Amino acid sequence: MIFVCYIPVWLAFYPGIAAYDANIQVMQFMQNEITTHHPVLHTLFLGSLYKAGTVAEKPNMGIDWYAIIQMLIMSAIFAYVLAYLRTRGIERWKQYLCFIFFAIFPVNSMMAISTTKDSLFAVLVLLFMVQLQELLSDEQYEWKKIGAYVFTSVLMLMLRNNAIYAWLLSIPIMACMKMIKQKKKFCLLHLLILLCFFMVNRGIMFRSGAEKGSPIELLSVPAQQMGRVGFYYGDEIEDCVLTEYIPRETLEQYDPYLADPIKFQMNAEKVRGDKRGFIKEWIRLGFRYPGTYLNAFLCNSIGFWYLGDVSHANIYGDSVADAGYLMDLRLSYNDKTIGTEKIILPCVHDAYHQWFVENGYQKWFLVQILFAPAFWWWIGVTAVLFFVYRKQYCKVLPCFFLGAYYISLLFGSACMVRYIYPIMVCVPVLWCLAGKDSRKG
């Protein structure tokens, strides 16, 4: 039923939405120049389907099949979660609301037909959370559940580069909690997951010939902080070495809400060749301009914590057409669009485009708040606080991963709804579990 609910939106944007990083990943696959800048597994998945379409001389086939497969995966995982809620004895009205959210909430249907890696990653995070909760409630650690949990965890870690950092931060914290009754089994299980992840990931990198991405990708916050100092106090720091790492013309492109203009125009060779000097200069400027550094961090991450923020819905300004709260554009590779748009349901297309690409939803304040990334974070926090209040501590443990993932977002390049999407799909389930159920745990 959930899959059926996605079909009208898919037909409105047929064959699918090839936005965000689709062109870069397709280019890397087609030119055999894959890097770890984007998850290698997802690049191979998207690229192989696109190539199949080009070989068959059917340009829409690759994106068409990608959208269908992704809709099937997402709807299947959502259905599994609903079945899990039913086995927990959750009230029916909560189950119905959760179904409505999964099936009809516009962000879900748009993400289901988009080629961004965040869609599959989000539902795998949700599945990981549910399976972890099942394991914590099952003192026997059934082998069938263990196998499914290991598979989900490894796949999830391979679909987002910052997932491993969140996992490495949250799992040890969980292991230290007294609610974990079989700590030895818990630790061995997650050591197995870590080993499997590195083995499978390294194997895929070797077979695909993928090369490591630039370390500059990790410097979003330092780049924004140094860029803000250079932008506002450039006349005061002419005697410093800042411009050796970030050229003066690059400093003039500083955007408070997007790190990419500074980060990707830095002198990468200088940074790689003189890491100690870069860190020393970053620290020196931080002591000299601490308020500026703090403002740079807060502006860059404002959409994740401030309910009134709207920068996340216009992150690229006027430089990218059809890029608002969500994207429905089709990027190009080799001077050809990745899939030729064929609008089968124009009324649905126009409504979604006006509301979520041209940001028409912002005309109504309460609706604007509902779709704000920060809203879903704070609603999730209140669910965790409710668990603590009700002394349902076992339900808190899986949320450590969401918290660690959220922290990684604060140090990213920008705030976009696709980044918060994993938390967005988990929040309704957390609130369904917040009440009484027929099972303890």
C-alpha cells in the first residue's frame, strides 16, 4: 500500500529525480574514476543502472529502475516497522498515524524517487534502530535476528561516510550502560559488525578501483571559520598566512550557510602538504577572533537547531534552478540530462513543485515549522526525554546513534532536509514507542 501511494508522485516526476550528487556519481562510474567522496556502494548501484540504460539506448531506463527499486526497498522497510509496532501492542491509532506519515508525507514520496544516497540510508537507519531495539529486548540474542542486524548495520555504514563516526561514538557509550545485560555478547557482536564493514568496504573499493577522497571534505567548519574571519577582517590580517591556504578571491565568496564555496576552493595541496601549519593558523585565528569562530559554526548549522531558519530551503541561492526545500531538477552527464523528464500527472507535479521546490509551504508559519529540519530534531529529543521520564531506559539506547549522527551533521557543509531525513523517519516511531506497550523493554 505504501508503494502504491508513491506511484502518483513518481509519475508526476517520471522517471525520477536525478539531483544532488547524481551527475558526479554517474561521471565517476562511467569514467572509472570512483572516489570515496561519495559512498562507493551507492555510486556503483546508481552508475550501473544508468549504464544499463545507455547500453540499451533507453536513457530513462536506468533512473526508472532506480526509482522503482528504491520505492520497493523503502516501502518494504516501512511496512516491516509497522508490523513491528503491531507486535509491540502499540495502539492502533498510533499505527495508523505512522502509516499515514510513511505513505503520504510529501518528503517521503519525493525522497523515494530521488537518486540521493540519503533515501536508502535513512530507511536503513530506521531498520537499524528497530532491530537494535529488538536485540536489546531479547536476552537470548537469537541467531536469525543477529544475522539480520549485522547485515543492516554493515549496509547502513556503507551508504553514508559520516555514519561510521556516529556508530563509533554511540556504540561504546551504549556498551557502558548498565541496561545492557549481556555486555560481552553486545561488544563481540559490534566488533563483528566493525570487522565486516571494513572487510566488505575495502573489498568493494579494491574491486572498483576507488581512490580515497580529498581530506578537504572534513574541513567544513574550519573552512567556514577561517573564511568568515577573512571575509570580515581581511584588512586586519594582511600579515598572516591565511591567504596561503584560502586565496583572497575565495574569501570573498564566503557564504554563512554553505561551506562548499570556501572548502572546495581552498589550496588543497598547501593544506595537505602543511597540515601542522594549517592547524596552527586555524588555532591562532581562533584565539584572536573567538566570537567570529562561534558565529561561523552557528550560522553554518543553524537549520539543524533553530526552528525559524529558512536558509536550508534556499541553500544554493539563485545559482541553481529548481533547488528549494527539495530538488526536482535533472542534472546532466556528458551534455545529456540523466533521464528525460516526462510529466504524466501535471497537477501533482505542479503542486509539489510549487510547495517544495519554490518553497510555497513557507506561506503558512505552522507548516513552515512542520517541515523545518530543527523541528524533527527537537521532537525526537522530547521523545527521548519522555522515555527517561517513564524510566523506559532500554528505549533510549538506540537513540544514542541518532544523537551521534546529529552531532556529525553540525560539522557538515550545510543544513539540508536530506541530511536530517534519517532522524525524520525515526521520530514518529519513537513517539509510537513512547506510550505503553504489551512488551517490556
